[in-house]
Amino acid sequence: MDVDITLPAPEAEPQRQYYFMALLKQQLVPERAKKNGKEFLTACITTFGCQMNARDSEKLEGILETVGYHIVETEDADFVVYNTCTVRENANLRVYGRLGQLGKYKKKNPGMIISLCGCMMQEPLVVEKLKKSYHFVNLIFGTHNIYRFAEYLVRCMTEDRMVIDIWKDTDKIVENLPVDRKYPFKSGVNIMFGCNNFCSYCIVPYVRGRERSRKPEEIVAEIKRLVADGVVEIMLLGQNVNSYGKNLEEPMTFAQLLREVNKIEGLKRIRFMTSHPKDLSEELIDAMRDCEKVCLHLHLPLQSGSSRILKLMNRRYTKEQYLDLVDRIRAKVPDVSLTTDIIVGFPGETEEDFLETMDVVRKVRYDSAFTFQYSRRTGTPAAAMEDQIPVDVVKDRFDRLLAEVQEISREVTARHTHTVQEVLVESINEQDPSLVTGRMSNNTLVHFKGDASLIGTLQNVYLDECRGFYYMGTPVENS
């Protein structure tokens, strides 16, 4: 990092952030470590929420490592970051619950810095509560200005007050900052930010802002750098990847981007999420069929099987349109693994509406489904709707749906038993160190005999036995 910190900080990004990183590394972090009587400072990042948040945390961690922090797993570190989620109310409650413990750590270590960022911080009521009841928090920022992390850290070390910077929205996209990837062989890549859909139950557009897409050449260049650094699998990330490119000066569809990424030499696998059914075009289905690197897995959120409830949710498709889409996808990509999200207990949902959802589950036969009890989010249209469903009714429907989903999933997952499948090895098995764990193209887990030398490689594995939601396999000679 060759930056002259005797000069004023530049205005342009990301050069401005590299200036503050140099200031931290050369001066502020060593001074703080010395003041605290330590050889070095430690940092811990805890991530709540989706793949977008996980990718953001990799960026935060990359910056912390660049400026001299040692990353640890324990929250009694010198610097603790909570990267928060606010999709469901219990995510907020978890953060408040854990903040109390951080306060105790800080009493023992007064030099500790505590930071909160992410979607939850975009809610004004949350920030007011933190200011009022959690005075020991040092830094609060949101989703739009995460790239300014180094600058905020400088302020924390030079200003004796709580630093708060929340932006309502932004049109800026700043990348090319340090990233500490969790896995050396796979990585998420942001292709767009924000969401324009405004589903009536969802707070994401309010906390992530409007859709804005990265330029395709920047995405391709980033993936090429990742491949050169050993990455074989990438996950293209966006709140709704199907609407990628609409705000670019030279519009490009997601299907076109997929075909460009598929051409990158050395890249083995391409995943993406999330896909909104209303925007999933025939062009994209064709690209999934034609691009050999695109994995045989599509996450296609249903949310409800009732057309009436879907309209109240502002999902902009019907039950019949969704089922037709599934038929068209399977006609062109026959072995695709379909997964989904389903909400139970949306305001006004009747037993008949719920049975419509069960009907879709039985017709589609998902490989797996993330099932949720409706969570009332203040500020969304659904929160103000009448006929909120009683908790006991929601739980009963949730339990019935979960049982159905799991039974179908066991049957569907087993369809590849006694076949040879390509598996990307991800880790040593947590229960049995003589085994390794990896994923098939369709995202199903496979455990088989192996050692750490296989991590990050693609192996051919014979699937001996399906045990509900994963396989036990035997490695075979790679051809």
C-alpha cells in the first residue's frame, strides 16, 4: 500500500479509502496496540443474514486485515463488528440480545471498538434505540456506504464520540477494495445492489435502496482476477439478478451477462441468486441450458401458492404463471434442482390459501424449501394490513408445510443414488475427520473418504447412499 499519508486525503474513490487504510496501518493501529499494551489488535466480524451480507463481511474483514488487525472468532476482541439483517424481526432481537454481552466485554477492555452495520441500521427507530440505550457502541453505518469503512475506523480512533453515518440511498458503486474470502476456491461476486420490487411484506427495498447494476466489464474483470487467484466457482449476487442491467447506459440482460461469464477460462462453476419469478425470461432459461458452467440449481422463491395472496404480496405473478414457468424450465433444463422460499401466515391467508401453497409444493416437488412464518416488519404495507393471522394458526400451518416439504425433499434428493457425480470439495467433515464434504452441481451435500489435499478440487464421486438431505459416496478415478 504505497500511499503518502502526509498529503490530504483524495476525494475520488476507492483511492480515498486506500489513503485511510495506509493511515491506519502505518500510524493509528500500531499506536492503539501500544497504548493497550498489546503486540497486535484483534477483530471479530459476526454476520447475520443473506449471501449479500456475507460478501460485505468479506470486504470488511479484508480491510481490517490490510490495516493490521488479526481476525479471531471470539467476540472479546479489540474490534467487534455486527453486520446485521432485518428481514425478520427475530434477527433484530438476536442483535440486541448479543449486544448486552459485548457491553460486558467492553467494561473489561475499555479500548474495545464496537461497530454495527448492515440492513438493520437503515431503520431510523433502530438507530435511535442504539443511541439511547447502547452508549458503548462506537460506530454505526448502513448498507450504502460500506466502502467507507476505513474512513469511519479512522474517525473512531480520532474522535471521542459515537460515529453514525446512515445514507437513505445512493447511486454509487465502489468496488476494488481488499476482500478476505472465506473460501480460497469459491467466491460471491456482486453484480447489482438494491431492489425495485416492493413486495408488501419485505423491508429490503427500504434498506438496500433502488436497483443499480455494475458494469459487465467490471464484473468480468473481477471474476478473471478471482480465477487467477484459484477460484473455480463463483456466485453472482443480487437482490433480483433477473433484473440486472436495466439501469446501465448500455443495457444488458442477465442472460447475456451469464453467457459472457461462461466464456471465462479456468472458471468451472457459476451459481446465482436470487431469481424473481416475474423476471425469469425464456432467454435466461436458454442461457442456463446452453452454458455448461452454470450449475443445475435454481432458487425460485414462491412465497405463496395462492394467487390471491400473491397479489396482496405484490409478487406480480399468479400460481398458474409460476407453475407454467417451472414446466418451461424443466423442459429445457431437465435435471435442474429447484429450491424456494415460502411464507406461511401472511395477513388474510385462509386455510384454502394455505392449501393452494401445499398444492404447488406437491406439484413442483422442490429439492428443498426455506419455510418462514410471516414476520411483521414495521414500515412495510403488510404490517398495516388487517386480519393478521393468530400465532397458533400460523404455527400449525408451518408445521404441516415443513413436514410435507421435508418428505418430498428426501424423495427428490435420492434420485441420483448409484450414479457418479462431480463434487467440489469444500472442507473436512465436521463429524468425521476421515471424510471430506463437498457439493454437487445441484448444491446437494456429499460426504466421502478423503483428506485436506482435496479441498477446492472437483472430484468424481459414486453416490452409494442418500441419507435424507445428503449423500455418502465413494471417490472414483477422475477421467
